[in-house]
Amino acid sequence: MLAALNPIAFHLGPIQVHWYGIFIASAVVIAVTLAVREGRRRGIDPDDIYDMILWALPASIIAARLYYVGFEWSYYSQHLNEIIAVWDGGIAVYGSLIGAGLVVYFFCRSRFIPVWLMLDVAAPTVIMAQGIGRWGNFMNQEAFGQVTSLSFLQGLHLPHWLISQMFISGAYRQPTYLYESVWDILGFIFLMSLRHQKGWFKQGEVFLGYVMWYSFGRFFTEGMRTDSLMLFGNIRVSQLLSVILFIGAIVIIIYRRRLGNQVPMYLDGNPFRKKAQVAKK
């Protein structure tokens, strides 16, 4: 059996550069690049996206860490020096989405950009970034599942180095990070393939489709994990949120569809921004 992979990619003098950070940074760069390209098609100035990211990225990281630390306060209250150690893992996806979502809302309102449209532009790239980011969990040997057998992992036709990395604490583990990564990438392909279909999506529905896709898959992968954040003892926080978000997205789609032409189509671009620009002139 191969030894576990080193979570540290390289050193820059005294600074350790972790694979976790490399995967997260790479995911962000790719996501922003794709969002800028789609934003241009929908009438959103690239500078607006760059400005938004400057606020949304740190807010998402801080919110993700606070979310995680809050639910693990019994540990971090005794290890205060570890609260900022995000390079060792321990950031919650749902926390990051809450932080970024608040920034997107207030930023778009200040720039006269429809919030739903910006969310639609960002949604496919966000789920792609989530899929890439899960490989940071792989390198840190975290976000794994319950004990399984070597024969089960071999039956998945996984490469030997990947199987070896799943040998954690004396036993082979379910590669839940891999399941979620594959699900996220499939969601990215699904949304990218369909969002330009004329007459299919109203503004906001690409984003709501992302919410439904991600929360559906997360509900099942979370159920296999052994490191879930818990509520009231035996309720997995992410599973509860997944159910709420999935049902909530369906309800919002139905409600907004009943509004008819009051809700513009996604491919209509950014009509409100254009009206604002005309008014300024």
C-alpha cells in the first residue's frame, strides 16, 4: 500500500503551500473566468464581476469558517489558536454560500444589476468550483465516509493511489469527496448545456436549478460522512439544509412562474441595467 499523499505541495521559504489552497485557488480562477465570459453575453460589465469577487471571496471564506467553528465550538473554544487555520480544512460549503450570497445581493442592488441574473451567471461556475475544491479534501484526508472494504473500492475501478489515500485511521473509507465532486461536475455540465436553450429559463431559474441539484446530491453524500456538523445531537445540519433548500427552490420557481411576464427570461440579458443607463443619459 502506498503512503498517504503529502498535503503540502511545496515550500516558499518558511511558507508551506498546501494542496488544499491550490485546489481552492484554481477553482476560483476558473470560475471567475467563466463567469466573466457569460456575464458579457448577459450585459454585465466584467469590472462589476471583478469588483464583486473582491468582496464575495473573503466574505465567503470568513462565513464558511465561522459556520464551521460555530457548530464545532466545543472543540475550538479550547483551541482558539486554530480558528484561523483554514489551510487545514474545516470550512463549510453552506456557510460560504451564505456569505457570498449576502455580498451578491447588496452589491447588485448598488450597481443596478438584477440579483437573479447575477446568480444565474455565477451558479454553474460555483458548482464547478465546488467539484474541484473537493479534491482539496482528498489531499487532507477529510470529508470521508464510513468504513468500507478494499474490495469495494477496487470494484469502483479507482486508481491505486486514490484507494491508498482512502486508508484513514486504520481502515478504508468511503470516498464521499469523490462522489460529491463527480455530482458537482455533472451539475456543471448539465447547467452549462441547458441554460442557453431559448425559452427554457426565466431569470433566477439557472441558480435555483443549481440549488436543487447540489442540495439533492449533498443530502445523500452527507449521510455517508462521519464528520458531519450536527444539530440537536443526531440531526445532520447539511442534510437538514439540503431538504429546506431543495423544497424552497421548487416553491420559488412555481411562484415566479405564476408571475408570468413580470419575470424576464434569462436570455433577455440585463434589461434593468440598460434602463438605468438610459435614465442616466
